[in-house]
Amino acid sequence: MIIRNKNIFIWTEAFNCGEILNPMLKSYVKHNKLPIHVYGTKKDLEEVSVESELIILEKFSKKYIPISIEGKILKGYKNGHKGTAILWAHLIKSRAEKIFIHLDSDTIFLDDAVSELMDAILIQGFAIAGSRRAYKNRSYRKDGKDGKLLDLRPDAINTDCFAFNTQYINKRPLFWLRRKILGRRVSRLPVVDFFDPITFEIIKKGGLVKYVDSPNDGYNSYINNESKFMKSRISFAAVGSGCNFYKNGHKGIPKGYSDFALASYSLFATEFLNKNIGIPPLKSEGLETKLSKLDKENWVLKRKNLI
């Protein structure tokens, strides 16, 4: 049964990396009943072979002058995640729904994670919900003035699988909205990552944060990878970026990130696309263990044989 709610908008994006969509969408429709909007170029969306009434393929018109929104997005992707920020800002400004739920296109669902997010926003009254992105307990950028200032921040929210209420977000001017989404500094206080300035804007306006993985641990703690929420999916990282870098190059992208993204894409491609891209796959014991147990028909982890 398909569930529809005019106040809820669920989406993913895969510009220049449409080939990675099928595993995510197959696992999504197995465990969820809410429609998901999929954004990409015409070529990207042609890669989708999953047939389901839950999947809504979205492509932008190219009639905008002087440059289409798709053109701006694709140009932005030549500079890291700027393309994603352009897309998200456009959606936040133009969509009528108030509750947004974003899912990374390299996520593999093992259970329904969306209902827990929806419940946090619609029923419990939180303004943003997802897994915890540690600030005080982070393992990087610990020195200097910025390190001390980051320690003063509450934890933010990871954006791979999260929900938020757009009513807490200032949508103008557009360039500032994009900057906040991109995770650039917008005040004297530094930030760590993508969307964090929006999270802090929500908190400043009185919006409540639900750290779904560790809801009873306050504003500063550690992510709980053993929580039901975290175990509801297999989360890769930077697979879309790696796919884009593999096809189009990665000039101007920091080598550390491009190397990681390419290795992550290599692991994903080997496991789900039956494709060897000629780059050593990412080594991750936790990921590899889960993948070795994955039932790709029912999208669950196989239980150990107890006989």
C-alpha cells in the first residue's frame, strides 16, 4: 500500500552517477511505502530499471534562460558538492511541502528508516532529525582557535538519511541559502560539514533536534552505530562523487577526498554493479562484513546458520 502525505517530500539525487541508483531504489521499495523523488539528468534517470509506483523520476526543463537549473547543478558539481547545494536550495525554495526527508543514493536499506524520521518531525514535534554528527567529540580539527570554537557547538545531523522542517529556514537570499547548505561559515563560529549552518539556524530559532541514533545522550555525545536506526541500512560514503570523478575527472578536488571517493565507488561497483573500475576497492571491515551477509533479493542481512 502506497502512503501519500502532501506535507512530506522525500528525495535523492544522482547527477552524473545514475548507475548507482538501482540498488538503493530496490532496497528502498522493499522496506518503505512513501514515494521517493529521484533527481538526475535524462541520461541518469534512464539507468533506473526498478519499476514501482513509489519511484518518481524528476528531470528539469532546459527552457530556463540564460541557464537551466540543471546546467547550474552540473556546473556546480565541477566544484565538489556545490551542485548538491544548488539543487537542495532550489527544492527548499520551490516545493510546497514543509517536511523534507533526504536519502543518499548510495544507501542500502535493510529496514524502514523513514517512518522513524517522519514520526520525529510530525508526531514528536522535532524540527530536524537524523544520526548524530559529533562536534565536541570529533576526532579532527582539535587545535587552534577554531578547534575551541567547534567544541562550543552542539552536535549537528548527518545528511545521508535525515528529515527537517523547512519552516525554520531562512530561504532568502538564494546565494546565502546555498552557502548555508554547502556548509560554509556564515558567522564567527566555524562549522564542520554540509548543511551544518542550517542545523544551527534551526536550533537558534528554537527548533528541537532529535539524534535518532542516540536520543537520550544530550547535545554532545557519540554516534550509536548499534542503534536500530543505524542498523536499518548500509551506509556508504562518497560513492556518487567517486562515480562522477571516475567519469569526468577530479581536477581541483583535494586528493585525499578524491582518492577516498574513487575507492568507495570501486567497492560499490564491485559489489552491486558487477564492474571492475581498475581502482583498489575501499578497505572497510565493517562494510565488507555487512556486504558478505547481504541478501540482495529481500534486502536484509542473512542470519548465521545456527545448526
